[in-house]
Amino acid sequence: MEWAEAAEDTAFSAGLKPAEFLEMQPHEFYKYLNCRTKAIKNEDMRRAYFTSWMLAPHVKTPPTPQVIYEGLWVTEEEKRNQQKEDYEILKKEFGIK
């Protein structure tokens, strides 16, 4: 896929219309994506807050909103670290050297 097609796909999935995307300069597009991501993260934090309150009466120790939120936004580095840890556990479990 060409970089322009990838940028269009990203723009359209983020909610931009074709005319809006074509009128934007690259720095405006990146700023839009950053602001859109911040807005989504803020909404996820609100949802995590209300989810923790909904769970509270049903569990002994309710999860904090931060714990719920952290599970939603995992970075690529954290994914790689988790895969390495899982791999080491499997090696130990099955006796692989």
C-alpha cells in the first residue's frame, strides 16, 4: 500500500471526509490525529470510571478506573515485553532450552 493510500485510510477511519482531508496540510493532519487520540483516551477514561462503579457492588475489591483504563491502551513495547515473558514461561514449563 502506498503511503498516500495509508494516510487516506487513516483519515477516513478517524472521521474525516475526503474534501476535508484534501484541504489539510500534513502538520494539520498529524495534529488532528493527535487530538482525536486524546479525545478517545478521555472518553475511555470516563467509561473506565463508570465501569468501576458498576462493578463495585458485585466484587470484593473493585478495580480502580486506572486499572481498567490501562488495559485499553497497551503500547507496542508493552506487547513485546509481555510476549517475551510469556515465551520464557513456556520455555520453563516445557523444559525447552
